[in-house]
Amino acid sequence: MARPAAERAEIFVVSDGTGDTAAAAVEAAMLQFHTPWRVRRFRDVRHASQVRRIVELAQSSASLIVFTLVEKRVAQELRDRGALLGVPTVDLLGSLISKIAQHLRAEPRLEPGLLHGFSDEYFARIEAVEYAVRHDDGANLDTLFEADIVLTGVSRTSKTPLTMYLAQRGFRTANIPLVPGVPPPRALLEMDKRRVFGLTIAPETLVTVRKNRERILRALPYGSYAQREEIVRELETARRLFRREGWRVIDISGRAVEENAAQIIEYLEEATKPRLER
């Protein structure tokens, strides 16, 4: 069943664990499209009866299914049922596990939920995600000092997607927008400079992103939000602030969220690692 172009795309994430891996992959992929979308997550899926019901729901809403199921019988049931009902499915882990098994000449454990077992690392990751949600878009500045990473930049520089991706990697991340004519908050200026990253983007790209934003919201163009001249001024003002404060600049133009996150983590680890005594 084809979906009208104007409707919001819905993607089902089906997992035998938390679904964080598949959800992060979907989010990274969807950054390449200017299309309204949302994820519907199905966690702890361990039985064939569950996947049959999920595929039926996906058929009724013309949804794509992205899954991470390691139990062969359940995964095969999902693929077969999807093929029968005309529901497209994507297996994120199956082919990878198979290739690794061939390369290592070893049998995989195929135990559901291994990635997110209840370890200290798992709970740290959950805490980081909760922190990111509470500190999105400049909220709760009184506890900003607890952040491992703070992202700042003008509107539509992918602050929130990058924040959530870093949080899923276990970093308590906050983001603060830079608003024209409004001074940056004191809490941001008082942060450890090594932990603050200024996001920038090519003006032409930002013009396109903001115009698409207006179109998606079905809003009439307002003010100078998507005008190139104003965007150039905003970006130049932001860069002057980044230089003045000594914050590392990350140019997100044409790069996936994983690439930007990897660069930020690399810079952070290099800046904060203990220095060896001479």
C-alpha cells in the first residue's frame, strides 16, 4: 500500500531488546531526507505470535519494519509474514552476524537482548538519555554543569538529533540554541570550554533546511528565518562567539550524525585525558 507523499512516514522498530540500536540507525538514515516521519518501537519481541501481530499493524499503516532479532525462528517469521502481506522489512543484524560467524568460523550465541543487558553501562546510558531529554533546547540550565557535552548553535543545526545520539552512546549531553539578539545564557559561558561544541553549517544548506521546515509546518515564510542574508549574519555571529569563548567548532555540512558524534567524542577524549608528566 503506497503512502501519499504528504503523510508522515511511520517506521516500526522491532527488537528483542530495547530497540535503541535500530532506532539510532533509523534516525541517522532519516537525517538524509526532508520528510515528516516518526518511529513506533516494539521492545522485547521474542515470539512468532508477536511479530505476526506487528506485521499486520505495519500493513494497516503502510509502515516499514526495521528489526534487530537474533533468534532465527522469530526473525524468519517476521520476514515471511512481511513478504506475504507486502510489508517491507530490513534486518539490521542478521547478515552482519552471519558474515562475522563465517569470518570467525564460530557459531553466534543468538541470545536476545545481549546488547542492553542490565549492566552499569546500560544504566549509565539510560541516565544519559534522560539527561538529554531534560536538557534539550536550553531547558534546565541550573543543572547544565552536570553535562559531559554541551552543543550550541543557531536554529536547525541538528543539535537535538546529535544530542540524542551522543546520549545513546552514554554521554550526558545538553544543547542550547543561539537566538539572534539574545545573549547566550550565563550557564553556557561558565561551562568547561573543553566540553562545549559550536555547531555550524554551510549557509546554502541551512537556507534549504529552514525552507523545508517552513514547508513541513505548513507555515507562511515569516521574518528573515530562511533568508540567506540573515542566515549568514547568524552564522557569523555564532562563529565569533565560538572563537571568543574558545569552543571547538563542528561543521555538520553534508555529514551524518554518526560522523559528527565521532568527531566530538574524539575531541572530548583528547582534551580531557590526563596529561603524562614529562
